Amino acid sequence: MKEKLLAFFPSFNGLWLGMFLSVSLLLTGCVRYDLGVNFQHQQSGAIVQHIRLGKQLTSLGYLPGSNSGFSPGETWLASITQRAQQLQGKIKQISPEEVEVTIPFSNGKKLVSSFNQFFNPREQKASQLAKFDASDLVQLQSNITLNQNNLLLLERNKLHLQVDLRPLGVLSDGGNVIIGAGEILDLQFQLHSPWGAKSEGSITPLVSDGGHQLVWRLETGKINDIEAVFWLPSYLGIGTLVIILLMVGGFYWKYKHFPGFTL
């Protein structure tokens, strides 16, 4: 085992190997990450993230070779906070190890834009995140798309989320993987919609909240594809129909008949 590790990480000496094994044991299951997309209605919703770090991680201290002076957990939460603030998100610090982030969106297009910008920060200007990029603890390579079809009174939404968990891990400054993905992360994705949703992907979700919420548990070390279809009332279509009915009702109330009809 030692020879294989040394062959894979040539820069490791005996001290690094011992540290790697110790840290791996300490950090088993040390990050709980609940990610959700909540639709309240067609024009309102939020991306909600609930992150809880294990005490093993927060008490570990900074990684050897890091210039930040902070623990991996502290640095990662700081990165999340900064990215959320750039998207007008709200941060609730539950404890030093636990944080809840809420990023609102006003429509499907805004959801896709905010989600992909948050989880792909390297597409932003390098100077905006240079302080945190070098030691991001959990790097979720995620992309979301949302196809919407307006059918007058209803809107059909098809959501596709792809999360690449293959490269996940704690990295040294030299780019070597110190801790593997499966040893640090417990990740769940939740979709909540007022009328419920139907999964069309290969990963079977857990249905909760009377069918209004689907929960997928993602697998580390692989690409996870999630697809779901859900319906929302189209307030534009409903509003248009109400206006038409009011006009027709007003006409009938005034003239007591419709054009071409005599009572």
C-alpha cells in the first residue's frame, strides 16, 4: 500500500504518507452538503444550500504548504459566503461548522444563471476569487439547464442537473489529492415544487413532503445526471384568461346578450 501511494505521489515522503493516512481516517464523512432548488411559483424560488462540517475538519488546522493561515473548512466556507454575496444571496451562520445559504431567483433563466455562476466561479474574473480558489475544499463541477414550455395556463419545466464528483477532494498546493471524494462528502440534491415533480433520470430519488419534494443522494467518484419534470401554473396565462372573462362578463352585464345571440 505504501509503495503504491509513493508511486502515485512521487513528492510524498514518509511524513506526508503518515499525514495522508491520519487525515483520511479523521475526515471520514466530514462534510454534509444539502443542495436544493425550491420553486414557490413561476416567478419566485430560491437555491438553498445547507452545509455542515465535521468537527474533525474544523479542528484540523491549515494544510501544510497553504498560505491562507486558515483551516480548509474555514477557507471553503469563506469562499461560499463570498460567492453567495455576489449573487445577492443571504447567509445564515448557524454555528462555526454550519451555514445555510439562500440565493433567490425570479424566473427559470435567473435560476440557471445564478446556479451555474455560483458553482463555476472560475468563469468569473480571476481577481474576484483569487483569495479562495487555491484551497477550495469541495469543488462541485455542476451545470444546470431548465427547459420551459408555456401551455397557456400551465408551464412545463424540465430540469437537468449534471454534477461531476470525479475530481472531488482536498488538494495540496502542488495539486496532489490528499483526501478522496468518497471520504469527505455526503451530498444530496433536493427539488421542491408546489405541484410535485417526476424523475426521468437514472438515479431514483426519495419522495417526501407528500410528493412535493424529490431528494437525490449523489454518488462521489462519478458523474451524476438528474432529470425531472414538473408543472407550474402560468400566471401570465391565468391573468390573460381572467381579463378576457371580465371583459366578456362586463359586456354581457351591460347588453344582456352576446353579439349574434338574442335571449
